[in-house]
Amino acid sequence: MDMNQIMQQAKQFQQRMANLQAEMAERQITNTVGGGMVSVTVNGKNELLAITIDPEVLTPDDPAMLQDLIIAGVNEAMRQAREIMQTEMQKLTGGMNFPGLSSLFG
């Protein structure tokens, strides 16, 4: 393999990475907790997009419960987003591990 082929492959890989980043930015992951009381949506870049709270949960009696539900929902949605990203990265790299690549996606 000559240097031109290596450079061409590197450019193709770079383009596929850019496409994956754009796709993940558009992908939405929604997680619901508390039996539907709180729903959280993030994108594949681990950006919080929306939180929906059932009005029945909005009571001044137990703010800690609502806080816990929001935290649990956000954490699980972001975990799912990372898992999706890892799966997509494995497809892209053919299962080869490239340290530092996952940090490109949050």
C-alpha cells in the first residue's frame, strides 16, 4: 500500500466520522422513569433536549422525588446515547479500538 492509498483511506475515514457525528447530533434518545412521570430526551451528542414532567409529580410535598426522577432519567438517557455511539463507532472502525475517538462525542 502506498502513501496515496493511505491518505485516501484516512480521508474516507475522516468523512465517515464527520457523517457519524452529524447523524448522532440528530438522533434523539428518550428515557422515561417513574412509571411515566418524567420523560427525558437527549441527542447522540449527550445534549439535553427536553424534559416532560407529569403534573401530578409537581407537588411541593416531595421535591426530592422529582429531583431524583429527573437525575435518573437524564443519566439513563445519556448512558443509552453513549451506548449507541459506541456501537456505531465499532461498526465504523470494524471493532478496532482507537483511544480518544469516543471523546469526540461527549
